[in-house]
Amino acid sequence: MKLSNTFVKTFREVGKEETARNAELLIRAGYINKEMAGVYTYLPLGLKVIEKIKSVIREELNAIGCEEIQMTALQSPDPWQKTGRWDSDKMDIWFKTDLATGGQLGLAPTHEEPITNMMKKYISSYKDLPVYAYQFQTKFRNELRAKSGILRTREFLMKDLYSFTADEEAHNEFYEKATNAYHKIYDRLGLGDCTYKCFASGGVFSKYSHEFQTFLPVGEDTVYYNKDRSIVLNEEVLNDEVLADLGVKREELESTTAAEVGNIFTLKYKFTEPLGLEFNDKDGKRQTVFMGCYGIGVSRVMGVIVEKYSDDKGLVWPENLAPYKYYIIGIGEEGEKIAAELEESNKEDVIYDNRDMRPGQKFADAELMGIPYRVVISDKTLAEGKAEITDRKSGESKMVSLEELRKEIK
């Protein structure tokens, strides 16, 4: 990527209406653009990060037997009416539109109803089970107050997975696999050391659900945890009954703020029963399919990573998630020549800052963008036949030979 070829620019500051640090830094660094409250466009750099987060999630879900699909954002009222969730008084986050030919459509806030309705075509026998299907899909939720940058928006990218099994026992086996996969995902996203499975309200579905909460100063939730953090629970379920269930005393718990980065639900027959998703068991008897759902807010996770890793100079991406690995700056004619050569040798991993501006400005942008390694090739370094590499995370610099640098980048 040659910076002279992109329309993206960096900014020293953003408007006062953007108070969330994650959105402020991402806008300044040229990763996203704010369209309106709770709605953001992902620019080339931001989209590359999103795709890398998706790749991590996809790899771990495929490893436990899940299949990827792509469902529609537009929703027909019919399946939602059968479950009672089309009524805006019961689910007040709908975006709905009137059709020119009459009737209404909605923009999906989630996809339990349409995927359950669809599975009636594909599940009819116990031989068709289990099914684990997931997607990456834009969701639309008419939040009363969109806030916290990309942590809470009206339009966001979500990974939603749905499991369909013959019974609760088979569901529980997969639920455990999904839990383990989630832990692997957060480890790979650099959040494993501060993200915990957390007891939360099961709502109308079950006594409990589980959230994955990242301990974070700007988190919107308050969670309670014991000394070794083996028990974490959302404030919403902090009561005597739950404490007794978990075998913990209130005085043994501390509290902190946290940001939810995922959730898993046992849905049982909440959607399969009203929508008539049934199968013939081994004895030929009709049974209702048992269901679960598992969500990760992809764009939300990106914001949490920014909140965790940024510093006073800008973004600091984990190496496996950064849009590029190297930010190369050439100073002087020979330095520019070698920098251009390196960018040509590996366009996937290299940003070449070939803009006509002072080196100091380029250094500042390299830090703001959070690219893991800044490489400087100048007359001074070339006098030794070397280049200077600076680690964005540690701030440490070292000199390497041009031969070594070319080999590493290629």
C-alpha cells in the first residue's frame, strides 16, 4: 500500500461530539468514518482489521464443525409474528419500512426466526441433525442512545451461530465446544487475559445465559468476581439465589466494569416450537428440535481491542490483527528507492509512506495508525548498510542489515 495512492487521511483531532476513545482514534487514524450517531463506515485500513478478526472467528468455528452461510438483512414479518417478536411493543429496537406495494419489511436485529424457519426445509429426520450454522451479518438495532463509539451502535457487524440438535444432551455437548472455541478466539484476539465467561440473565429462555466479558475501564456493564476469577457474574443476576447456586458469598466478590464481547444462550424450544421445526426420531416419532445461539459482535470487539491496546500516541494493534505489519519510511533518494522496492516485494504486509511531507509527520502517523513495526531507511542508516526498525508496542529500536530486512519482509 502506497499512502500516496489512497484517499484516506489522518487527522489531528475529531469533532467534540465524538467522546469515545475507540472511535476518536479510529477516525483520526483513517480506519473509520462517522456517518451519523451510531453508524460508521469502515475504510480500507479498518476493513482489513475487521476481516482479520473474522478470519480468527471463522477458523475456530469451522474447527468444531460449524458451516458458514449468509442470510438476508431484510425480514418478512411472518416468522416473527409467529414468535410474537414482530410487535414493536415487545421488541422495541426494530427498524421497519413500508413497501411501495403494501405491507412491511424489517431490518434484522438478529436471526433466530429466519434461520429456524429456513431449517424446516433441511431438517426432517434425526439423520439431519445436528446442524451448526453461522454467519457474519450486519444487524440493525434502533438503540435509544447509541454511545461508546463502535461499542454500541445502531448498525454493526455480528457473528451469529445457531445450533440445532435432537435433544438437550447433544446441545450441552456442543455448548461446551462453543465455549472452548470462544476462549480460543479471545486468546487469539489478544483479549484472553482479561475476558471471562460470565453468568447473566437467561431472560425468557433459561435461568442463566453466559456472556463473555472483557474487564475494561470504559465497559458499560458491572460484573462481580471471586479471587481467582473462576466465578464471574453480571450485576443483573447478583442475588441470594444465584449466590447460593454458585456456592459463593457476597463478601467474597469484588466488582469492576466490563465490556461484553460475546454471549451464548440455550434457547430450548423458544423458536422451534412456534415455528414448527420438528424431526422424526429413530422410532419415527415427531420431536421438536432443541436450539442454541452464540453471538460475537465483530465491530464491537474491534473497539474493545482499541480501548485495551491504545496509548497516548495512537493505536497499538496486536501483530496478527494489524492491517499491515511494516510501515516503511524512506528518507533521501536511495532510501526512497529501497522503501519502494520493499513495498513491491510484499504488498500484503507493507505500507510505504511515500507522501511529500516531513519525516516527523510520517513518524507520527506510523504511531497513530498502530502498525507493529516502523522501518526507516535513510542516508544515516545506509551509511552502515542498515535500516532502523522500531517496535510500536515496546518503543524499542534496533538496526538490521538490508539483507536481513529484505529477507524478513519477503
